[in-house]
Amino acid sequence: MNKNIENNGIQQTTDAVNVLKNAILQSQARAVKAVNQEQLTLYFGVGRYISANTRNKHWGGRMIKSISQRLRSELPGLRGFSETNLKNMRAFYEAWNGIETNSSVKTGELNQISSVDESGVVQVSTAEQNTIRQLQLTNLESFPIVPFLSISFTHHITILTYAKDWDERLFYIQFAAENKVSVEELEGIIKKDLYHHQGTMPNNFLATIPDYKHAYRAIKMFKDEYLLDFINVEELGMHEEDVDERVIEQSIVHNIKNFIMTFGKGFTFNGSQVHYDKLGHDHWVDLLFYNRDLKRLVVFELKKGKFKTAYLAQLSSYLRILNDDDRREGEEPPIGIILCKNADKAYVEYIMQDFRQPMGVATYKTADEMDEKLMKVLPSKEQLEKLLED
């Protein structure tokens, strides 16, 4: 009896600690978020002030350095206001000043308020200090203001340094906020150009694969179009309208090595028309692979014509079955790729938003569709085989 009472007491203590711990952690997270937003607002305002006084030659060339030295002298222990960081604040403001629709003081009015002492250091009046503090970022339509205020100033400067295009910068802001990447990781990702590679094949990997590194690896692995140059329907004596998925599939199976090389390293072929019986219903997966780098099964569904929304539903059901019945310990959830003749990329990305399994849609061309001039400059099949052997 006493033992039960003791166990109940331990469990009650554990439950209470978990509740309080979660409350503390959530409160700390909110506090950090609030501090970060306050800092970004301040830095934006300081950047605006510095920009207004340097770009119109109101300040001399050494003014920023003098301001930094004086600030750190008068506020011992102050961090973040070095000469370099003050210039970063100016760059921060100038990169994003278009989102500030309501500022309390016009640029010209700043010049009327400030004065310079005998040593050449700017003297900031109380009114001017308030102006800097009052500068706020306005939530504009289509601008990701919440992610913008969620990442650190160092993240922002990293993005400004390595990404030059407006849309590209917005992409990395959203990415950094959603995936909570470190500054070092973010720099590496930008240098590898995730922004331009993430759109190569319509996919939902970033939304459905929790680990951004795995998502990025999957994005890098697949292109939006593939040349299946080992398939020539003219040589098969068939017109395009007569070609069905089985013809393409069998050609791929007969040239499986070439197909794997099209997609890259790490693939092993598990089979074609792989059968799964689920609750008395038959399902046949066109092509099933395993990829060692992704640690996932990869399904390829072949379609002879234009993309249809029904293909995603079919692929989604296959992925669900594979995840439940064929996923082994240590493996990640399977990925599915629809390989069709043509697809409207924007439409595919729109439709794909509501699907929760990782999938993408790529297109393919066969040898008979290639430009004749291009075919002439490409190495022959025999030459390619010799290169592979070497």
C-alpha cells in the first residue's frame, strides 16, 4: 500500500515537473522571440538613421567609426554596435526599406534634428532617439513579416550577403525561420543555391520531410525533366498514341543501369510491377527503388501522357501502403515520383500543397523526340558504355 502511495507521488511529481517545464520553455521561447523582434526593429531604425545621414553626405567618412567608439565608451559592455555592424544595419534597412510604409519622421527632417560636436561626433537629441525607436516594420500583403522577425540579425546579414535577388532573399528568410537552421548551415545552403534548385522539379519535400537536410538532399537528387535516350518508340515501330506505360516500363527495365545513372548514385532496383495486397485490394507499383543516400524507398509511377491530378492520389495511396507494410527499421518514409510526358509546373505545385507524403512530378523525353542536331553531337551508346567501363 505504502509502495503504491510512493509510486503515485513520484508520478504526480513527474507530471507536475513536465507541465511546469513546458510552461517555462514556452515562456523562454516567447521572451527570446520578443527580444529578437525588438532588436530587429531597433537595428532597422538605426540603419535608417545612418542611411539618411551618410548617403546624402551629411556625415563625414569617419563618422560611423566615431559613433561606434563613443557608444561603446559610454555604454560599457555594449555589444552589436561595432563599425561593421552599424554598416550592416544600414545595409539591412536599405535592403528592406520598401516594406516600411509608415515612418514617423521623413529623411529630410533627420538632418534638421542632429548636430555634431567639436570632436566630430554626432549628438543625438531625445526627439531623434524616439524617432529611431518608433520605426516599425509594417505587415504588408504577401510579405512574410512573421518569419522576417523570427530570425536573428546575423541570419539576415548572411542572407543579404549571399543572396542578391528579392524573391531569393524572401525564400531563405522563410526557410531559415521554418527549419531553425544555424547561421553556418544557412550560409552553406545559400552557397549551394537551394533557391534555384528547389524549383527544378515540382515537389513538396520541404513541407513533408521534417529534416531540412534530408529534404534538401531529395530536392538536389531529382530534376524536372529526364532524357530516356535508351527508349526510341520509332524503333519499336509504334506511334506515340500507341505507346502505353508498359512499353516505357519494359524499356526501362531492360535498360535499368542507364535509368539508374540518369538519377544518380545510391539507387538499387527492387522490381517492376511490385504487388501489394492491402485489405483485399491489389496495388501494383510500376518501379520500386531504394536509395542509400536518402535511406528511403523511391516509387516511380510512369504515365504516357499529360499530368492529371488523379495521379497524385494514386501515388499517395502507394506511399501510405509502403510506409505501413514495407518500411524497415531505420528507414525514412518513402518518396514518390510521377514520371509523365508533360506537366504544368505551377499547376502541379498548387495541387500538391494538400498532399502529406513526399512526392514530385517530373517529365521525360525519349530519343525520337530529341533535336536531330543535338543527337549528332551526343556520344553514341557504344561510346558511353566504353566511358563507363573506363
